[in-house]
Amino acid sequence: MAPLPSQRWQTYDPQPEAVAAISDATELLPLVAQVLTNRDITTASAAATFLEPETDPLEDPLEVFPSLAESLEVLEAAVTSGDKIAICGDYDADGMTSTALLLRALRYLGANVDYAIPSRMNEGYGINDRIVEDFHADGVRLLITVDNGIAAVEPIALARKLGINVIITDHHELPEILPPANAILNPKQIPQDSGYAGMAGVGMAYIVATSLAAQMGRLDEFINPLLELFTLGTIADMAPLVGINRRWLKRGLARLPQSQIPGIQALIEASGVNTSNKSLKPDDIGFRLGPRINAIGRIGDPEVIIELLITDDLEVAREKAEVCEATNQERRRLCEEIEAEAIAQCEQLDLSTGNTRALLLLQANWHHGVIGIVASRLVERYGMPVFISTYEDRDHIRGSARGIPEFDVFEALQYCDEVFEKYGGHKAAGGFSLKIENFERFQQLLQEFAKQQLEPDQLKPLVKLDSEANLSDIDFELYGQIDGLNPWGIGNTEPVFWSRNVEVKEQRIVGQGHIKLKLSQENVDGSQTDIGGIVWRWGDYYPLPRQVDVAYKLKENTWKNDTKIEVEVVGMRYSAAGQAELGNQQDLVKQILANSKGAQEMQARSLKPPIPKPPSPKVSEATIPLKADPIPATVAQYIAPAPSPSEGQAAPQKAEFEFDDRPYSCQLKPLEGDRKELLIRNDRGEVLAIEQGQANGLLGNSRDSAKIVDVRRPRFKQLIKQALAALELS
């Protein structure tokens, strides 16, 4: 079996007195009361307000935001006089929902309004001089930024010079010098103990739109569609789900299943979100709706999302939703390929020494619209800050960064300030661009900063545990009370429990490298409690050991009208009884998958990753061929029946298994010397053949139709691992 991922498990300190007081006052189970105390909700009154946020008195935004009244005066004057208004948004989900929300509101109020969003590929984040000049040429008199603008000193100065009034609505960090706008609305300007302090860009747009509508006496007519857009953007942008955000999101999530916006209806249809429940969950947005919106901003045309969210024609909305679906599929493909290549780079480093405390990766032809997603996945995998980059052209590099709790990304970028042409971000994430000639210096500075900030024992993925539980504690009552703490997100993270001495009774690979489980734990009376579960993207660790401690979240799973409470596993470690389970499958996997030549080169390399050469300007990305390792003739021999073993020759080892709910058979054939060949056959008669030490194999059901495939791609890799596991158990 493969070793388990290396993780840090951190448990909250128990607060028995606070737990007892909350449990007595609210009738919550002690496990649930413990979750609340872990979120710094330590009194019965605070718990009651958290459970029913509508009971908390609502601050008047006009009193909270000093520039809001002035902004509304400028806006109302522009609407009533018919002055041309323009919105400059951003290409992520927050920026696009903000743009759509303000467009809907202003048009409903009778404004003459249009919008623009910068090109992610050609211009990068935020308003720029080109957009300002285009607005001026088009006769724009009032410019409103949403989810950007707080650092755009020069473009805003240009707008004012050209006679354009400017209102900035943003939520990013305040720079030392603010732009010369007529008004600035940013939650970073207000006391950080305010309920409004955690608003995303779409939250600021929502406040402007609803406050203007109230001032004009028309709020009740269209507040619900705006609330739905606020909900989409806030969750997709991973804003803190506390304060006003929590209050309004509980309303918005309850409205989404019966959305009044055709674009949201179409998006829900296309993504397959279950709307039979009274309310959607943050995961429905975070993992279904949000990625389809973000995919357009990353590799498509943001206009698709704006038109999707402002149209009142359901058929038009469905057409746009189909574009979102196709674009998201392409985004997933790109992420899968880049992630595999990035992992290959990381595996060349000896991370066990602690000398490398932040990963800095660079490769040509990575799509910089999706490398931020890959950076997040690598953080999950390695538990280290990740700075991932690709070439913008032959002379410039552009990248994204993601951090861990103990590492401030923006401070790291500031430390490396001398090498950058442009950078920005916050504690958890950021972006940067630099000249290729400065890359080595960037490597040096980044490692210097990381070594100042991080200790070697912090370089593991962190799993924060709310409380220990027994599997027998898990029932519909516990799940129902936990579900009542929704919505989950930053500031109100989903509870994670853990159980010790759990048996992995059943396991199988499903989908793209996920593992379906049945877990079992012995109760005090000697009986057993079994529960189903899933662990996402852990195919590399299949098969899991039999005896483990397990960390998990609770999930409701409905299949054919049968609803069960199951667990979503987020962590495992060997239990006291499971240490002996660690076998030798990892060595076998490496033998089959690793390129022998590449392994020798890896051992000879230093810890510093090489700087890849930039792509040739004469060759487009689409025409760059996949580099293929030579395929030995022995790999193609699977098409003919294998000869019977001669005297003294070992017979092929055979086994059967299931992968992604389909049956497979496999065999491991000995070749000359100590080499082996793995053959995997599916139920359609297609065979995948890989010789030990090769990165490519052959796939087909005849000699003529067999094609070369890269077995390092995630799906083939998971299939091979499952086959090897079956052979080991046979």
C-alpha cells in the first residue's frame, strides 16, 4: 500500500464550561456546542445570535461608510439626468457578479449604463488607461469600479483629467496613496469589528445598488434578484461568511432554488445542482456554480457571464450556460495537465530536508488563467506556500501565489519587491510579474523570506480538528444541528471531527482518483458501527491501510430516495494498530511509472529547480508536440496472445478489479532480466500496456488502432495504481 499523506493534526482546546452553558441554553448537542466555542462563540447569547442572525440589530450602511451618501447623490443625479454611466469590473466571479448586479440595478432604475472588463490575457487585473480612454470617447460622464480600482491611481487620475466622475467600490487592501476618485467605498476603510468589514466586491455593489434603490423609493421591486447575485459572488470569492455576509447569505441561499434570474436557473440546470432542498449549500456554489462562472473569466470571454446574468430570456441564458459548461470542461482539462506537470517538478526536489520552504515553479505553455487553481491544489498536497508561473512572452514571467496560515503571501511579495514589475494580493493569495532575467534572484529572495517565516515542522498540510467523535455519534440529529451552522466558509469553517482506531472495511477508486470507502469502528459494547464515505483526489494513496485514525466532515448522501449520513474524509494517519500495514507497494508503483533515465537525472540535480526555456515565438501552443519517450517493441506484443511460459520462466500474475464502476482485468508479465510489463484490459477489450521504466504505453484493441498514451496523466496513473493494488492482493 502507498504511504498516507503527511499532515499536521491540530485540535482545538476543549472549553467544557462554555460548551455546557451553550448546550443547556440552546439544546445543542455537546459536539455542536464545542464547534461554536471553537469559532469564538463562547456564551449562550452569542450562540443564539449566531443561530438566528436576523435577530442581531442591523447597522445602517450610510452611517458605516462615510462616502456612501456622496456616492448616492452623484449616482442619482447621473441616473435622473441621463448621463452615460460605465462600470469597470473584473474577470473573476466576484467582479463579474458585481458588474451584473450593478447593471441590473441601474438599468432597472432607468440609467444609461454600459460596462467593460479588462482582458485577463492581454491586460491583467483592474482598470487601465485604455478602458478610461474608450469610456471618454464614448461620452461616459460617470465611472464606477467594482471589485477593483483601489490601487489604480494613474487610470483614475486620467479619468478625472478627462472630466469623468469616479466612484470606486472595492474590497482589496488599501495602498499608501489612494486614487483621486470622487468617492471610495471599501470595507477596509471602516472599523474591522463592523459586521460589514468582510464584504467582497459584490457586497459593496449590493450596498450601493440597494441604497440607491431605497433612496429612489424602488427597493422592494427588485431586491431579491440582487440578493441572489450577492450570494453567488460572495461565496465564489471565498469572502468571510460572518457578520452581514452570513445574515444575507442565509436569505440568498434559500432563494436560489427558485431564482428569478434566468441565468442562474440555466446555470443550476447545466451544473446538475439538486434544488429539491429548501436552500442551496455553499458547496453548491463553491464546487458547481462558481467554477463555471470563474472558468469563463479564466480562459473565456467575461461578456458571456455578464450576458448570462442580466438577460431575462431563458433560452438565451441556456445558450450562455452551455458555453460555461464547455469552458469549465476545458478548464478542468488544463488544470489536470498542469497539475500533473507541476507535481513532476515538485517531485524532483528533496522536500524532506526543509531547505525548500516555498515552492517556486515555472514552465512554458501553462495557461496563466488557471495556474492559481493549480497552486491551491499544490498547497493542499504539500502544505507549503506555492508560487507558480509561466511565460507571458519571451522576456516576461507571470504567476500566482497561494499561502498557508503561517505565511503571508503579500508580505513575501513585498520582500521580493526588487525583482517585480508588478505584484499585488493579500495574506492568502497574490499575483506577480517579472522579467525572466530576475527569476533566479526571485528564487533566492523567496527562500530567504520563507526560512524566516516557517519552521520545517510547519511544512505539512494542516487539518484542524473540532473534536473527537465516535462513528456511533453520527446520526441525523447530529448532522441536522451541524447543518444549522451553515453557511460554511472563511471565518466559519465547516466542522471536522476525528475518530480513532477505525477499520477501512472496503475501498475502491471512483471518478478521477477519488476513493469510495466503508469505515467501521468497534463500540464500547463490542458491536460495530459502519459508515460510508468518500475521500477526494487521494488516488495516489490507494490502497489505504486497514487500521487508521480518520478526520472527516459530515455529508448527506441521497441515492434513489434513500438518504444516509456519510463522511467526507479529509485526513488519515496510522492508528496504533495500523503501523504494521505499511507495505512495499510504493516501490512497485515507482518501478512501473518512473522513467529510469529521469530518475537518475533527478538524483543528480541540485535542490534548485531549473529555469525552463521560454517558448519559441514561431511555434504556437497548439502545435507544440508532446515529448514521447521511446516505446520498446515489447510493449506492442500484447496484441498477440502471450506465449506459454517456458520451463523455469514465471507465469504472469493476474487479477481482476473495478475502476470507476467498470470491471478490468490485469496481469504483470515478467520480461527479460528483472523488467516487467503491466497489461490492463477493460470490458470493451481495449488493453493498456506499460513496460517498467517507461512514461508512455500503448492503448488499443488491435495493432492497427493502438495509440501511444502518456501514462503519467492522472486517469491512467490512477488506473495503474488500482491494478497494482489488485495484483498485490491476488
